[in-house]
Amino acid sequence: MKRAKSEQIRSAVITYLKRRQYQESEIHVLTRKEGKKDLTTELEDMSVKKQIRLNAGTENSVACSSISGDFVSCDQQFARLRKHILESADNESKELSSLLYPLFVHIYVDLLSSGYKPSAHKFHERHNEIFHSEEQKDFIRCLRKLESRAELLVAKDVMDFREHRFCVSLSQESVKCLLNYLKAGDNMIILQIINQNIKIQVIKDGTQSLELQRSNSPASSAYECPDGRDKEKEDEADPSAMSVEDAELLKSLRETICRVRALPPNLPSVCFYTFINAYQGLCTSNVSPDARLICGGFEDSSIQLWRLQPEPLASQSTESCNSNITLAADFIYKDEDERKVKIDLESQEAVTLRAHSGPVYKTAFSPDSRYILSCSRDATVRLWDLTTRSNVAIYQGHSGCVWDVDFCEVTGHFATSSHDQTVKLWSMDRIYPLRSFVGHTYDVDCVAVHPNGNYVASGSGDRSVRLWSIQDGKCVRLFSGHRGSILGLAFSPNGQLLASAGEDRRVHIWDLGSGALLKDLRGHSDTVHSLAFSRCNAMVASGGMDCYIRIWDVRRGNEPTSPQLVEGHTSAELLGAFPTKSATVSFLRFARHNLLLAAGAIQ
């Protein structure tokens, strides 16, 4: 009877997951039967978990542990990649096929070292015949003879292969093809192995140039050859092999570089966009990552887009548009005016998007500037396709006003914060939340996603900032010290620092690794709404209701400076202050070439 009830529950869970559009592999992982849980923890897993807690940097973005050991996922992802390579163009197929050998070896070794011996041998039997090189076949046959993790540890060739990153030379077209494939589906195991164990050399114009992997790779700063030699160390100049003059010149150059790095950062150039006559009531503003569009969210439930470049706003026609209502009378002169309407659409300098039924409190552009998210008092989040200027998705899950939304540049997910005291994680292709973070005791006013995509920070009216782990939904850091609601958050690009500000007019800089307060920056005379780190992680910009943009040096120590350089109760870290002529600051972001983009409306 008990077993029958358990089977009914499992069947109901599988039905629910299928209705929620989960894939078969995901359902298998979530519903597979497991024996009695082992309460022991491997030393490797303990060190990995500690490393995650102590180092919340961008280097942890893809994965900080071994693969799950799920044979189905490993086999499916490897088989899909192999099929994609075979179906690619001849040149790309030939180059990308060199990835299959290191991927096969690392998947097999990881499965075997994790204790999944039958799965490892089954994976070996299914895919070992695709390799024809004698050297590769000999090594793969040696792998098949290994039976346990203990045998792996004493196999010197296998350990060398595992510890040193495998080099693969690809053209720019092949790299682009690979990235597009990895982004298109569920390829986390493949992506993890590539980032951790494979080094890609990009071939440019017949010469090979080293291309560092994304900053989220755990070993992105080191380039290692298959034979175990460190490529960077080989490229470094050996002072003993130089002449005396060259050695002194190299020493002087290094000292000069150290002195330049120790200098205070240069103040950025500021480009401030002012909304004038915003009679609709501007709630938020944003500039697209490619700096071509600026948008504003207003109290009349509208979102307005303006172009910042000379070209007009491009648009593609669609069969159905949720933003327009077509009447029968519109078809009378359709043939005559079709060309004129098309010209008018292409020449528009501003576009208004309407779908919300309440004020639009926040907007966020996707990293590719193709989509925009908006959140509103109507407790919904909407996704807009900027190529068609239409609302393509509605995300409902909050029970109160949605105050903030933020995109993740790594995974494509986004997070929202709401009046219902929760933070939710979403995916663009699913209209329901993937995870909810509960712990705040008041409105969650702002949210920010960590650069590595593994953490979410939230600021609340309960005067606390929380850092949540996306993997398990737990709060891993609690920052307290503000004296008012937190209204602005920003991560440093390297993922080591978090800035927070709000009603208490203070800007706090937190160390994510230790959870300590590094800086308490004072100088604003009113509420602070916007924060942004420079791309070099050396400066943070802040702005708000006092109509000033202030730039702070976060690397500077706490030693006092000359009284002539510090006004009133302003902190010594202040590098400069820029007035905005009675315009409140609602948006800040550092662009390329040390340019600070800012926007706001006149009070």
C-alpha cells in the first residue's frame, strides 16, 4: 500500500514537471530513486564548498565542483555536441572535432572519480569508437582498465592530463559557432569542462594569438600546455638571459607600472541625459548596453524609448502586435497608405510601449540590447522585443508591487524584488519563477545579480542587505549597518565587492569574501538611488535626490587627507562631485573608455 502511494506521488510529480515544460533529462534527475543518503563528506567536496564561501568572485561562475555523475545528462550533452559538429561546415567541423577527445576523457574520469563506475564504463563503450588516432586510442584503452578512484590517483598520465589544460586551436568562426551552440541549450557539463580543463587558441590571419577565456574560468589567468609547461612563464623575459642594460630597463619598466597602478584613478567623463517636461512622472531610466537607446518608465504606465544615435529606430513588422488595436476602418486605405506608414515607422525618434496597468518602476535591458524588462505596480514583469516593439511575455508570481528587476549577463536569468518581501529568480523562456528567496521582513526595494550568475543581492526596508545563493536558495551573507531603507545595489565587475546605499545618505562598500564593511562613504545630502562600479573596480559612482553625482576611490585607505580637500563631513575617498542642475539621478553605468553614463529628470 505504501509503495503504491509512493508511485502515485511520483507519477503526479512527473506529470507536473512535464506540464511545466521540463526536459526528460531534468525529470529523470529530479525524480530518480536514491538509496539511503550517505552522511559522510569527501575532503574534495569540503574544500570546494569552503572555496565558494570564501571566494565569491567572478571566477566561480560556471562551476566549482565536479559533474553530477548523471550518466544521462553527460551522454546526451556529449552526443548532441558530436551531432552538431558533424552537421557544421567542413572547416568548422574539422576544427571543433578536436574538442571531443578532451571532453570524452574528462567526462569519463570525472564519472569514475565520483564513484559512478558503471556509468563511466557505459559512457566509454558508447563513444570510444569515434577516435581514430593511435595515440588517442591507446590512452582511451588505458582509461578503460581503471576501476576506481584509487587507481586514478596512481595513474600518472591520467593525472597529468587532468591537471594540465588541453590546448585546442580554433578559428574565430569556429569559436563563434561553438559559443552559439553552448548558449542555445542545456550544456552546463560541456561548458564547465571547457572552462576548467580546455584552453582555446584563436587563430587570427594565419597566426595564433592567445585568447583568455571568460573571466569566470577558474584558471583564466594561466595558460598551460598539454605537456605541463606554463605558457605564460615561457613567454616571460628571463633577466639572466638579457644584457645588463636590458635587465635594468625591464626593472625600471616594472617599477614604473607599479607606481602608475598605485596612483588614484582618473576621474571619468560624464554624459548625463536629462528628461525635461516629464509630466507623466518619471520613475526610472536606463541606457542600453550598446548606448544606442535610452528608455524611461513613467507613472502613466508607459515606457518610452528614444534613440541616441543618428539612425532611426529600426522595427520589423509582425502579424500580431499586442500594443496595437486594429479596427475595421483601418483596412479601407491600407493598400494606399502601406508604404507611407512603413516610412513613418522607420523615421520615428521615440516609441511608446504600453501594456502595464500601473506605474513602471524599473526597466532593464538584456545584455545584447534586444530585449527590455519592465516591472510595475500591477505585480507583473513584462518582456519587450525591441525589434518588433511588442510585449512578448508576462511574468506573474509576485503578490505585490514589483520594485526592481536585474538581468544576469552570464546565464540570461533575471531577478525581481517586490512589496511582498520576496526576491524571485526567473528565466526568459518560462513565465513562472524558478526560485523564491524569503527572509526579509519588509519591502525588498532593490536587487542585483552577481557577475558570475551564482548569487543575488537584495536590499530591503528592514535596513539589511542579503546575499542569496542561487544554487540552494539560502542566504549566505547578511549585511547590516544602514540606518534606512536600501534603494541601490551594485557589484564590482570582479565580483569581490558590493556597494549599497539608500535613505541614510551613506554608501557602504562590503567585502563579499569576509562579509566585512570596507568603506562607509559620506557626502550625499539626500537619498541615494543609483550606484555603479568602474570597469577597473577602482571607483564607484553614486547619485540620487541631492542632484549630485559623486565619484569615490574604493582602493584608498582610511587615512585622513588634507582639510582643504575634504568639505564638511565628506569622506576622504571622494574624488569628485558633479552637479546635475536640479536633476535627480536615477541611472548610472560605466561604459568603455572610462565614460560614465547617467540619466535623470528635473525635479
